[in-house]
Amino acid sequence: MAWRNIWRNKRRTLITTASILFAILFAILMRAIQLGTYDNMIDNVVQAYTGYIQVFDKNYQDDKSIDNSLEIKDELIKTIEGHENVTLALPRLESFALASSGNQTKGIMLVGTDLGKEDSLTNLSEKLASGNFLNPGERGLMVSERLASFLKVSVGDTVVLISQGYHGIGAADQYRVAGILSLPSPDLDNKTIFMDLSHCQEFYSAQGLVSSVSLNLDDEKNINKVVKDLQDKLGPDYDVRSWRKILTQLVQQIEGDNVSGMVMLAILYMIVGFGVFGTVQMMTAERRKEFGVMVAVGMQKFRLAGILVMEMFIIGFLGAITGVLLTVPIVYYLNVNPITLTGELAETILAYGMEPIMPTAWEPGFFFSQAGIVLIIVSVAVFFPILSVTRLRVSKALRA
């Protein structure tokens, strides 16, 4: 009976279903793009370089000098990699240097790293634009693409590096460019040079020292547990930090944007709620005489209210399911083929060190969560017809 009733006025049913459908569509797309943008930001910075956790000397964060490097010992690596949730521990030596080629000179970040582990953590070999990936122990440089363009160097050219080494020792040498890397983060792509850890330690006269150890985890959900466990095991001479504590500006940016996104979703659902409530109110008012007749011929009011509830849930379910089915292929397509931004907006995003794209997040959970919110709105809206039916006065309704 409820199914037949909703199609007695097809226009009203289709309008209500369409309003719910488009609410689902816009809500899922908005949330998918928002979460996808966050994932892209995190991927650009965390998975592409920082790692989920880093271990430093206790003084390094207050003064990021090579003099505050930590001694890399086999016991330290074994302790870190011995944790059940740590899949990889990558030692790095990072410091400032001047890179020069011909008349071009620029301040850069020189990263000495275990190249085999680096590739496991950041898939660095997949970012090779030209040339060869350095083998562990091989002398040479891998220069980021934008930096190589500024220095006007290509594979096989020579770059001179000048810096200050450990405890003020002079550092200067020249290296062959073995490969050019295209890094996803524009900020890193503008300033980064990779080299083998042993040669970097030799360049800075910092044998046996590293500035940090970056960790990869089996599951990001375990990050707080791993930080606490390692800090307890390693003691006060080490500083163990998650990426959220290292990249505080990125975290604040994501949290602020997330709040604004939730406010926009709330406004959208408020509009949908009023639309659904208005439709329910109109439907109830138009059928008041019909309800009076049905009660007069013997139908109990609670059964009539049950039919109205069933009608609204059928309409809500149709709108929600149709909206989800329509949105799934769109979200999947934009996840595989993200929107590429151009113009001033792209320049602004590049200035923040992010890749100017807008992918969608492919998380099945938020499809159902958004549909669930709409069904909750419908559940609230049906209280009006229930109240109207339970207070129905048959004689007055028949004269309507």
C-alpha cells in the first residue's frame, strides 16, 4: 500500500527523490574531493619523504644543525626495526649546501641516504625522469628536476657542492649527476639532491652520524603506539616524533579546512532537511481528507502512521541508493584521473609545496555514511506526519 501511495503523485515523489539524490551526490563529491586533497597533501610530504615517524637526537629539533646529529649504531637500528609495527628504518643525513654549475648557484638540501631503503620507503626509483638510479655505495648525485633545470645540468654533468661540515669543518667537492628525479612535492623538487649515505658522511666529515631515522609502519593507525613504545625503549637521549608533530603547519591546514568542509556539509544537509520536511508537510496537508476517510472506515491511526513512515523511508531509500550508485563511478574516475588545477590557484598550491591536483578519496565508508545521514534526516521528518495522524480529528478532516 505504501508503494502504491507514493506513485499516486509521481511528480511529488520524483521531486523529493531527486532532492535527496542530488544531496547525496554533492555531499559525497564534496567530501571525496576534500579527503582526496588531504591524502594528496600527506602523500606529497609524508609518504614521499618524511615517513610516518622520525627519530632524532634530543637537541636536533631546537637547533637543526649537523652538529646535533645522532650516532647510528647497529643496536639503534635493531631496536627500532624490532618493533612489531615498524617495517623499515631509514637513516638519513640532511644538511644545507650550495650547489653550483657554471654561473648558476643555489642553496639546496643535500640528503645522504641508504638508497636501497630509500627506494623501499618513498619509491624513489619510480620518480626517475632520466639517467640512472644510484646503486648503494655508488658515488654521484640524483638531482630533483626543477633544481636541475635551474642549475642547467643534465645527466653526466658535474655539480660542485660547498658547505660546512661537522663541527665547522670545511666541505667542498664535485660530483657527477647520475640521474634526474621528478619529485611530487614542488617544494622538494626545487631544492633536493640525493646521494649515498656513506659519501654524504664523507663530504660532511660526519662518519657514523645521521640527522634522523625515518620509519615506515605496517598501519598508520598504530602510529601513536609506536611513538610511545620507541620513546620508552630509546630513552631521553632520543626524540621520537610522528609526522603530525613534525609537520605542524600541514596538520593545522588540514584541520582548519576539514572544519570548514564539515560546516558546508551541515549547511547542505540543513537545506535538504528543510526540503524533505516541506515535502512531508505538503503531502500530509494534501491527504488530510484521505486520512480522515481511512480512519472513519476503521483503519487504526497507528497503522496509518506506519504506512506514512514506510512511504517516506521508501522515498528516502530510493534517493539515497540512486545517489550512491550515480556517485560511485564519478568518484572512482576522479580518483584515477584527478582534476588538474591551472592558473593562479595552481600557483598558490605550488607555493605551499603541493602538487596542483584534486583527486577524490576512494573510501567506501563515506558513501554509506552520507546515505545514512540522509536517512536520519528522513527519520526526523516523519515525526510530523505521525504527530498529524495521531492528533487527527475525523469530523474536521472529512470537511477539509
